[in-house]
Amino acid sequence: MGGRGGVEEKQIMELLTTLVEKSLVVAEESWERGARYRLLEPVRQYASEKLVEGGEEDDLRRRHARFFLALAEEAEPGLRGPRQVEWLDRLEQEHDNFRAALAWSLEEDLGARLAGALSLFWYTRGYLSEGRSYLEAVVRGHSAPETTRARALDGLGWIAEPQGDYERARLAYEESLGLYRRAGDRRGVANALGDLGSLALDRGDYERATSLLEESLALYRELGDSEGIIGILDSLGVLASARGDSERSAVYFREALVLSRGTGNVRRTAVSLGNFGLTTLVHGDPEQATALLEESLSLFREIGDSQNIAIGLIHAALAAVAGGDHGRVMVLVEEGLGLLRKAGDRQHFADCLEIMAGSAGTGGMARKAARLWGAAGALREEIGVPLQPENRTVLDPYLAAARSALGEAAWQTALAEGRAMSPERAIEYALSAEEPASPSRRPVGVLSAREEEVAALVSQGLTNRQIASELSISEHTVATHITRILKRLGLNSRSRLSAWVTERGLPPPTKGDPRRY
């Protein structure tokens, strides 16, 4: 079989070996990746000049770009399957080659196809700013075929959204939808509808989100597209949870988990676990929620999905706030912020500030809680996305307690101080040390309704087994609650907890107490 430029294919390895021996080519060998070869920089520059002189540069660059386009398009469906880690790592390994191919081909159909095919890789591995620059160049200056342009626009929306540019994301999704409709691409239509629905959900427009997501789901079911169905079920589960319908939310998440585990898509399984965990944290058992969130985060780490690792860390930090573990909150948020900064993700900065505000509230740092809450509110107004109901449900009790402890006038002053901070300044302040108030000054409101019940029963002298029977929960859950309560209140024994309950006059739960479940 003939090779390129008059070189037979069987001669290639012999020539490479000769070039390595003459130190003109460097061979890098790895047990995991095999052998890779690269030119020394002076040799590369000389060779490039000779290609230009001989009029061969464009032909070589086109062959190079076509080769890596074929690789990217082969990898794209693999990023959603059981070999997604392998494909993500392969694309990471060749990222410089993709950059070189894009630099040459952005003005051609080939470049538009390549940028669209790499969108999910850029999103997953946190190359948001870089990926967006390529995609913007493609959609701004090139009249690619409709479906090619539609895919690039869809990828642009995925990246603009976590950057907090919701209007650009909306416009990209809507143009993508129009192009898919004109081309008769039903799968593309379903995808764009789902993206618009998820964006509406993020922005708190639940009616529009419902309409778009249900239309997308119906179309995916007609097509028998399991991957598409999983994504929409997840979004519908989040929507149901936001509306307070935890049972319907769980139904969606369970169906999504069955499907994603069946396809071997680790990323989609991790997303479903994380969403289910967050819903369970708000509406169910905090222990189960923590287990689901930790499994989700572990899977994201397994595939190196830096974008979702950051989100998983944020969700785990929210659970740590509910658990009263201030130190863990700081560790999780700090790691998450590092990933968000690297990716240029502004969407989740507000979540971090709010979680650290809630944590400050649990730690008796009321003024700090107010300032961080104010900074988060200002950022949300800037990017146009409201606080998600699930986060508000978890954080509200701690913030209300901090507000009560500080007093309304001082709270409003501190809130205004926070609103005047830049997001980066607020983050720096959030991670700084501040002396907590004495545990004896901690307000009652830092305990959840169930924790107040457990504390009241402890004060009556009941054992863990008796409390478990009274509240219809396991002894292990009772023990966990008591450990958490003691840590949160800064106490070291059941007798001190009993005294704390007596001092504050917590009423014992009764059979008619609406908090009982």
C-alpha cells in the first residue's frame, strides 16, 4: 500500500527510528499511551519553512485537520458511553493537535465540524473560555451547513450557560433549534428543546421549562434515544423537586438511574445520583442524601469531569452545612472554587457564597453570614439567575437564626456591605478566618425541626432505642442526629444537651405535631 509523499507505509517506522537515532525526532514512551513522537522545535520550524517554500503546507495541514476531525467525531458518541473515560483521556492527550487543526481550519466547514464535535469535551474538562472562543469564531464568521452550525451553536450554549451568560446561551439554543427544524433533524430538535428547557429551569421559569422539557421528552421517546431521555428525566426531576413534589422527583431520578446504568454512561449516572441526593437532602433522609452525593462525586472524579466535580463539591458542601460540619464546608467549597475559577464558571460562584453564608450562620458568625448573603444576591442579580429552591430550603433556617442574633438594623448594614463586594473579594472574605461566637450564644434556630425533636426527647431521658421507636426512625439515625446536634451546639454530653433544651424551653414533640413523619 502506498504512503504519502512517495513513502511506503511499511517504511514509516524505519524512517522514524532513523530520525530518533539522529536526534531529529524525540520519542516519548509510556506504558499507558504507547510511543509518541515529536520534532525538536528548530527542526519543526525548518520543516515548516520548507513546506511553505514547496507549496505543500496547506495540503499537509488539511490532512492533519481531517485526521483529527475523524478522531473527534469518532470520540463524540463515545463520550456518552461506557468508554467515556478512555475517550476523554484520548482527547486530552491530543488537545494540542486539535488546537493546531482549529487554528488552520476555523474558516472552513471542517473547522466548524471539529469545534462542534469537541464541545462536550471542552465542557466536561473545564475548557470553557477556550472552547467558547473557537465556537464563537465558527458561528460568527462562517456559513457552515445548517446542521453543522446548529451543533456548534448548541455547544456554545452549553459553555455560555455556566459562564453566567444566559442571554447568549438562550440565543444560541434558539438559533440552533430553528436550524434543526429547517433541516428536519428531529434528534437535534429534541436536544435544543431540552437545552432551552434546562435554561428556563435555571432561571426560575417553571411553566416554560415544563412545556419545553415535556416536548423534548416526547420526541426522544419516539426516537428511542435513551441518552436523550436520561437527560430530560434528570431535568424534570430537578423541576419537580423545585416545585416541592419530592415523590414525583424521585420517580424521574430512579428511571434516569436505571437507564443510565444500563447504558454504562458514568457521567449521566453521576448526574442522576447528584440530583437525587440533593432532592433527598431537602425532602428526605440527610444520611441517604450524603451517600448519594458522595457516590456521585466519586464517579465524576473517576472520569475527570472537572465541571461536574465542582458542582458535586458544592452539593456535598450544602449537605455539610445541614450536618453542621463547618470545617468540611470550607474544604469542599475551596476545592470547588479552584475548579470554577480555572474553568471561568461564574454560574456557581453565587452557590458557593450562599453555602458559606449558611455555614457562617451555623458557626455563630452572623455578620459574616449577612455580608456573604448580600454578595451572593448582588451576583445573582448581575447574571439573572435566582437561588434554587432546594438550596434556599436548606440554608434559610441558619440565615434566619443569624439574622435574629445580629438584629435587623445590623443585618441590613452588613447585607449592604456584602453587596458592595466584588465576587472575588467576597470569596476571599468567605475563606478568611473569623472568630465564632461563644456556643452559649448560639440561637435555637440552628437546629432543624427533626433535630429539635431528638434534642427534646434526649432531655426527657430517653435512650436512642426509645427515641427511634418514638420517631419511627433507626437507632443509627438517632445516634447520627445526636452527634450532629452536639457538634453544632458546641456541647460534649447528653446532660449538657438536656440543660440546653431546658434553658430554651423547647417543647416535647406530641402525637399531633405536624413535624412528625
